[in-house]
Amino acid sequence: NVILEDPTNFSERLKIMMDFSNSVREFRCSHQNDKADQFIDSIAAVYDAMNVKHDLNNEALASMVEQLKSKMSNYQ
């Protein structure tokens, strides 16, 4: 039997994922050089690895996204 995720949790998870995606897009628009591309690719790789390997709950996913967004905002 397949157990479907609670729609409320899925909706919250989608919002968290979209928030991260939008932050990455904004970063790419604001920082257009090779060094910035490498940086944001490494941020996205961390997100992908953690999200896939650890099957994070929404609270943990939101916390990780906030940490990654903080790294993006401190990029120089």
C-alpha cells in the first residue's frame, strides 16, 4: 500500500522548495560570473544531497534552506 503524504505537509514542503529555488534564481541574476556560478552550484549540490540522502522533514528542510540562503546573502 502506498501512503500518500498529508496534503498540508506537501503544500508546506513545496513552499520551502520554491523559496529555495527562487533564492537561487535571484542569486544567479545578481551574480553573473564564473566564481558565482561555482558557488551557487555548490550550494545547490548541498541542497540536493541533503534533501535526497536524508529525506528531511519539513522543519529540517526549512532550517537547511535558511542556512543556505544565509550563505548566499553573505557571498562576496
